[in-house]
Amino acid sequence: MWLAVALFLELALAGLIPQPHERRQGTDCASLVAPSVDGAVITSITTEQNNGICEVYTYLTHTGSSDNVSVITFLPISNWNGRYQGTGGSGFSTGGSTDQLSGPAQSGWAVGTTDGGLPHDSNSTNFAFNPQLKKNFAYLSIHDMTVIGKAVAEQFYGVPVAYSYWNGCSTAGGQGYIEAQRYPADYNGIFAGSPPLDYSHFQVSQLWPWVVQNAEGQFVPTCVFDTLTEGAIELCDIDDGGLDGILSDPPACQANATVWVGYPAVACDDGGATVITEEHAKIWNKIAYGPVDTNGNWLYSGIAKGASYNGQTGSTPEQDASGFIRAWVLNDTNFDLSTINYSTFPGIFNLAYQEQNDLVGANNHDLRAFQQAGGKLLSWHGWADSNVYANGTADYWRRVQDFMGSGVDVHDFYRLFLAPGVGHCGGGYGAEPVDAFDVLVGWVENGTVPETLSASGNGLTRNLCSYPGELHYTGTGDVNAAESWTCI
């Protein structure tokens, strides 16, 4: 018992257990008034009190537009920790629902989300024909949400928000980067997982596995791809010094699928009747390498060695990529994707960047304003993510360091952790980050620098390395235990 009390006091003194803030003559929940938002008109604000939370529903429209944007802010009535947390969306949605707000609010956070005025369907791209809604999705509505959330919190509690944090993965991870790039003063700390940064190139590249199979005239059974992926892991597993069934540095893996031609596809349920063919190997190699132009020059990352191909194969084109190409790039929802081949793909790839990057890209490498504002960006990505490829996030970190110059150590304000064997925002067969958002809070408020990031799962523990460091087996000890690995 006394050990638990001692641990609690230690964490509390470190600031990792939030301390409740007493309301200082703030405004009652029912009496909150609409804050001002640049470039927008607040059309209404309503409130409800449920389960110890003041729920604030703010509606706005942007000047000269007919959009109708909802911003939801949950304010804990009695145990506010002095902080605001912004949350985002997934797929083609700007934000989530009240379901994702209740947990943080019950834990003491003022927390917000917004729909950006978009349809409540994360797979819908129809809003792409409305310039204002595209702008809302790309960057504007998250900023508006943040302004409103912090303003109503200050009204309600009678004191300004002490610290503001972003917390998101996937689309929401990219939104965190956009906040750092476009609105560097919005958040003191940004936690961003699996972020699609070079957004237009990323979206189009998701179609590449389908383009390859369609062009080669066959769609490879998933079990064949699984067999080839398992083969790549087996071939390159020793590269990091330890045989743990996980690739610590997939880009370094030089596995070529042709070595398995003639072998049975062991992942298939047919007793070995399916055999790896030269065509199977050719297709796997092309997908793993990534898109190329008509001269064979590399354009973008492919699916990392060791990542699952599930969801990226089959005769149906990838849904998000299909919608993006049709609605965002070509402005034709009826466009026949089967006409995209090795010759036409590069043109669409380049057109997407030319038409959309300035709007929706999160790949501005100039983070000086965020650094000068004292912000901290803690990001992570699973190496086995076959939805948003981790290579793009690693490339962005390197480019930020190059842009900032040799006199600046990007680690002082921006740290990236790559998780071997982990999928999109989690899952997979590796160890994924544990309590990483709390680590960000400790970095911002107490200066506790995250040299490594604790991770666990699938019977493994790891201390993930701050990029560009990578895990390497020490040569002794249990390969499943964190203490047997070091960062090099």
C-alpha cells in the first residue's frame, strides 16, 4: 500500500498525474457565450450537463460560404486538470464524435472535436467538389476548433488553459503536423501517430499494388503475399543481430521474392498445392519497391518488407485512393480506374501533387515557428504499417533536420519513434508504444526528454529508439525483452 502511495506522490510531483483546478468565478455551463473566430460567424451555441461534464456545441459558418460546421467541447465540471486536448479524424473525416471525448473529459481534460462541416462518413470524398469543405478538412477546421475549445474553457473555468495538447493517429496524426506547420502556437505538445504527411502522393500511391496486379493480369492470392512477407522476415531477421521474427530496419532488407519461386505458398490452406511463380515474385517485388515513372525512376515508398498486404490486394481498388483520385485529382467520380497503368500512373501521381499539395500536404519542413513557440512534437509510426507507410514519416524527419541546419538538433523539439512489426496505429506482431501521450506531457511540462519510448505487446517489450536510432540485439539475453536490445 505505501509503495502505491509513494508512486502516486512521485508521479503527481512530476506532473504526470493532473491536479484538479478549482473554478474561479467562471461562467455557468448554461450561460456560456459564443467566442469570436476569425473569418467565421458563430450561428449558435448550446450546452448540456451530463455525467459531470459541461457539453458545449458550437456551430459556425465561414464568411462567404454556406458551410455548417459543428465544434464539440467537453468540459469536466469538477476535476479539470488545466489542460485542453484536441482530437481529430480518420479517413476523410475531420473529427470524431462525442464518444471519443467522454474518456478524456472524465479524466479531467477539456477536450474537443469538429466535423469540419463534412458528411459523417469517413469514406466519402464528395465534399472535394466544395472548395470551402476541402479547406476545412485540410487545415482550417482543426484550428477553429482549437480556438473555440480554449476560449470556452477559459470562460467556464475563469482562468486560461495552462497547456494545450494534440492527440491523434492516422488522419489525426497528419492533422497534428499541420497544426505545427500552419498554427505553431495552437498547441504546446503534439502527439501524432502514423501520419500521412505527403498527402497527395501517399493517397495515389495506395493504388499502386492494384495497378501492378491489374497491369500484370493477375491478382495474387493473399496467402501468397503472406508467404513472401514471411520469407522476407526470415531472410532479413538477423540484420538487427537478433532472431525475434521482426525487422528493426525494413528499408535495409534486400529480400528479393525470386528466391522463393518454385516453393509452396505455405500460408495457403491447400496443403502446398499453390506454388510461388515468377509472376508472383515479380508483382511482390514491384509493390515492395514502390511506384516508378516510365523510365523506372522511383517515385514513392512501397509497402515495407515485413508488413501485411491484407487490404492492399484483390481486384477491388483501394477505397481511399480511388475516391481521392476520382474526386480530388480528376474531378470525375465515374473515372474508370482500370485505365491507370504503368504509363499513366506517373502523370496522375504528379498531377495530384501539383493540384493538392499546397492545400492538404503536411510536408512543410520549416518548423522554426513551432520550435520558437516552445512546442514539442512526439511522433511514432509502425514499420509494418501497410496503410500509411513509415518511410514517409522517416523521410520527413530527415528533411526537417536538413532544413533546420547542422546548428540545430531537431531532437530538442521533435522526436520520432519507429516501432518494428507494428501496424497502422497499432496491431501487427511487434511491441507498440505504451503511455506515450503521458510521455509528451512530461516532456512539455517537466522537460523530461524521451530518449526512448516504452513499448509492449505480443509477448514482447522494447524501448523504441529516437530516430534515426534503431534497435539492435546486444547479443545476450531474451530476444523478447527490452533489456536485450540497444539503440545504435
